[in-house]
Amino acid sequence: MIQESENPEQPKNWLKDSVIVKLSVIAVLILLLLIPSSWVQSIINEREGTQEEVMNDVSDKWSGSQLIQGPVLVIPYKKEVRILDSNKKEVVKLENQTLYVLPQDLQIKANITTDTLHRGLFKGVVYNSKVVVKGNFSKLDLSKLGIDLASIQYDKVRMVFSVSDLKGLKSNPVVQLKDQKLNVEPAFDKGPFDKGLQINFTLPKDEELPFSFSLDLKGSDELSFLHTGKTTDIEVTSNWTTPSFSGRYLPDTRNIDQNGFNAKWRMLYYNRPFPQQWINDDTMLTKKASEGATFGVKLRLPVDQYQKTMRTTKYSTLVILLTFVSLFFTELIRKQYVHVFNYILIGVAMIVYYTLLLSFSEQLGFNIAYLIASLATITLISIFIASLLKNKQMALLFAFVLSTFYGFTYILIQLEQLSLMIGSILLFIIIALLMYFSRKINWEKH
């Protein structure tokens, strides 16, 4: 009878005290906590998408990213073409042809003044820029192309250049062409650029053609240039302190400090995917520009709170795992039972940590938000463990352990280049500590 009354209790005690069962339950809890962790990541992606939409809306109403292309000389001429008529007789016909010529030298100086526009919690970078373009076209050298100088229509020559978003022009450009000033007009005729501006003039014979003009330009996010000169020199200065240089060509010199940046490029036409002059192909520049002839500077915000928060959530499983393992070891060493429900509460608190981080970072920035969310979570879990174990020293120990986990996570977020190495070293140290403390546990009794 005694054995029958004790038998029902044995499975219950075995289930409660079994290390394997407890570890299995903890493992299942960690896997289940991946679900709300993925929800948090979805919220971050949604908020980041909303920010991108707001930035696009700001750019649409202000002006988009600007790409300055050109200038290019568009020179029409007549070419004699011999064809056979209906009577099989050879006749000569004059056909309209177009010669495109790029500048011999091109110098561009751009001064960018930035501003930040806010839409609720979200913001985007816009700018005003004064762009000065100077250069010259050399004398026509048509011997390689087999064009007769007498066939050139000198009075119908155009100089065409382009600004990608014409809405950003704050004033009408005026081109200084040798000794005359010419007003710019939209280029409705078919030409080398989709959104071109042009001047019409009579081309001087057998002379170089210097030019200059200024662009008073609005834009957002990025200012880029197309390498069209045989020698192209670009200088960009701005009050923006976190530039990102884009395109195929990096600046030869750059200087970035707390007051802004200055960058200079110098390029030769050897690195350019199109020739100095060509015939008839009006898609040459637009087709080749995307293949590596554009470059410039991005003025976007530095790595924002959404990117950093997303990177932080990727360590959530590891932090929860290490916290649960630390609490489990505490159970075994102190021989105090912690209910599975308490593990769930601690895990949920560590998931809510990331929603705190996201919401506060939108208001206060990532660094302050990280401090607030970490202190709140560490304090909550430490007080909870103190009430469970009835031991303030263990609560302080757990506060130290969690502070270490969140501290190293913060370091990994900041050190993008060294994050893999630092993370690997951290995991190695943690495994070594687990090995050290696990040796004090008599596993045969559990």
C-alpha cells in the first residue's frame, strides 16, 4: 500500500527535477520566443519603409537627387550618299547627319548647403547648391571621321547639357559662350539627354570655344556628375559632415571634419566608356552613363536608428539563450527551483526590450534609447530574480551579467568592421565561463 501511494508522486518529482526535461523545455521556450522576435523585426521594417516613403515624398515636393550631365556640342551636317534610283542609276542624295563632341576640359565647382526636413518622426536631407561649370571645346578635328568641313551647318549648332530634375532649378541659367551670353531653353528636339537644356548659336570656324554657366539648384539625398570632359576636374564642398562618395570614381582628395567636407576629383577620358566625338548615336551618353561614368556624393543620414535596431534584434536569440542558461545554472548551483512560467516572463521582458528600443530611438536617437531600454530591462529582470531567489546578491550578479550582454551587443553594433571578430571572441569567453561553472555541478544527481 505504501508503494502504491508513493508511486504517483515519483513521476511528478522526476519531471520536476530532471535536468534533461528542464533543458528541453527551455530550448522550446527559446524557439517560441523567435516568433515575437520576428514580429519586432517586421515592425522595424515597416517603420523603415514608412521613413523611406516620407523621404521620397519630401524629394518629390522639394526636388530629387540631381545628376549634372554635359555639356555636349550637337553639330548637324550634310553627307553625300550615293544610291540607286528606280532606273538603276546612281544618284547623289544629301542626308542629315549629327556629330556629337565632348569638351576638351571641364571644371565643375559645387557648393552644397544642406537642411533636414521633418515629417512627424521622420526626416530627410535636402540641399541648395551653387554649381559653376567651366570649360572649352577644342577646334573641330574631323579628319578621323571623314567629315568635310564645308558640310557643317555652323548656324544650327547646339550646346546641350542636362539636370536630372528640372524642378530643382531656382533660376534660369545663362551660358557665357566666348564673348556672348545666351539664355538657356528646354531641349525638345531629340538629343543626347532625356531632360536636356540647350542654347542655339553659330559655331565659330577653326576656333576653340570656351564656355561657362552657373546652376542655382535644389536637390535631395545625392548630387552626381557625368564624366564628359577629356579632362574632368570636380570640386565639391558642403557643410554636411557624413558624406558617402558614390559611383565609379572616388575623390582623389577629401577632407571631412565637424564643419563639413571638401572633395576633389580629376579624371582623364581613358577611364570613360564613350569616345570624345561620335556620329548619330543620340543614346551614347544615356546608355553608357549607367555603366560606370557617373560619380558624386550622397548626403543621406548616417546609419539610422532602424538599421541599428534591426542589427540589435539579430542578437536577441543569443542574449535570451545566455540569460536562460545563466538562470538555469543558478538553479542547479543554489538548488532553488525556478518555474517555467518565470522563464517565460523573463523572455517576454527581453522581447519587449526591442520595442522599447525602437520607440525611444525614434524620439531620442539610438544611443540614448539603447541606454534607457537596457537600464529598464536590467532593473526589471534583476528585481524579479531577487524576489524569486530571495537573494539580493544573485540579483546584482544577474544585473552584471545582463549589463555585460547588452554592453557587448552595443559594441558589436558600433564596430561594423570588427563585429565578427569581437563577437567570436565574446562567444569563446562565454563558453569558457560556462565550462568553468558547470564543473561545480554534480550532473549524476539530476
